[in-house]
Amino acid sequence: MTNSADSTNRTNSRRAGLQRGGIELRHLLSNGKEMSGHLTNVVVALLVAAYIGDDVPGTRTPMTHLVLAGFAAYLLFQAGLINLPQILVTEREEGTLLRLRATPGGIPAYLIAKCLLVVALAVGSLALLLAAGALLVDGPLPHGPGDWLTLLWVTTLGLLAVVPLGAAIGAVLPNPREALALIMLPTMGLLLTSGAVFPITALPVPVQQVASVFPLKWIAQGLRSALLPDSARTAEVAGSWELPMVALVLTAWAVLGFLLAVPLLRRAARRESGSRMTARHRKAVQSGAPAA
């Protein structure tokens, strides 16, 4: 009886999460100001790619192609580890988690909705970047069915690796004013050290080893394997795309993120109270931030 009730609750949570995610996605698409903010990254990537010449050292692959593949990876990484934590922290400050605490299945449904929103945003941004890049700056696209399949599974695993992790991070960040500062510096550091914007072989070996722990390096490498010609693999550290390692590392991060996300969000919801929220708002006003 209990198992049947649990199964029903999970089904209801998934349904509610998908419905809520669809509503939030439609709201986002109808909000020109928010959409323009998300499109800025695509525009920046295209401008950078347009002004880069030469080839990847040791290959005949244009550096523009490597940069666009790297920015494509960063768009996925950013959606999970910058955008999602900021959304969660902001809505926690507004009392969303406090309201969800009294709703059966509220936390899983909320997490599903946010993940759906962020995944749709990331995939849409990726598709726009690749299409606009191919049209405007002769950017790379997959060359055959195998490359399209690689693009699909690397994108899927990459999002699974960063979205749950971003939810877990969002559950523990202190407040929206500090959240951006706490997550932007590490993510920008990873962008510069993960081989996303220039060949990773140009970096010192210790830096390469540190970058290889985190998912951005492997998302970028997997997308390069789908978008660049096979000859470009000679510019990789191992001289190959290492696709089995790409899959292994991203799967490991996905498992870690899923193990952390729901418990941390539930913990954050349990700790919420009206007095805590009021105290945070009072502190924000005293520090000069506008009242919510």
C-alpha cells in the first residue's frame, strides 16, 4: 500500500514539475528583456569567433571552429552552474521554498520544473549558436550521422552532469547578491583552463590535470569531437578524443549531482521560516539593496 502511494506521489510530482516547467518556459519566451540577456552570450561568442584568424596549432582546423565549439560547451555549463543556482537562490529569498515545504512532492516537482527550463534554454542557445555560426562566420557543424549522434549524447550527458549539480549549489548559496560573485570567478577560471577557448595543450600540465577533474573540459572535448574534423584530435592532450573517458567523467558528475540536489533542496526548505526570510529582507534593505 505504501509503495503504491509512493509511486503515485512520484508520478504526480513529475507531472506537476513538467506542467510548471512548461509554464515557466512560455513565460521566459514571452519576456523580451530576459531573452535578450540570454542571447548576449551567443552574440559575444559570434563576435569573438569573427575576429579570430589562423589555425589550431599543428592542424588545418580554423581556430574559429575550436572557439565556437568551446563556447557551445560553455553555454551548457553556464546554464547549469550559473543560471540555475541564481534562479534557485533568488526564489528561495522570495519565499518559494517556504511555500513548497507544505506541498506534498513540492521539492521534486520544483526541481523538475527548473531543470526543464534550464535544459530548454541551454539546448536552444546551443542550436542558435551553431546555426548562426555556420551562417555568419563559417562555423562548424557535424559532418555525418555519427557526429550528430555524438553531439546529441555529449549534450545530454553534459546537461545531466551540470544541471543537478547547479541545483545542489543553488541550495547552499547564501543570497542572490553573493551568489553571482561566488560562482562567476570559478566558472570563468574553468573557461580559461579547460581548453574551451584555446588548445588545452598550450597550458601547463598541472593546470591541465586540475581542469580534467571538472565537467567543462570533457563537455568541450566531446563537442569538439562532434564538430571538428577527425584530424583536429592531434591537438588534444592524448592525441585522441577520448570519448569513453568523456562519457565516464560526465556520468560520474551526473550521479554526484543527483545524489546531492534533492537532499540539499529539502534541507534548505526545512530551514526556511517566515522569520528567516524577514530577517534576510531587513538585512538586504539595510545594505542598500532594494526591497523585494
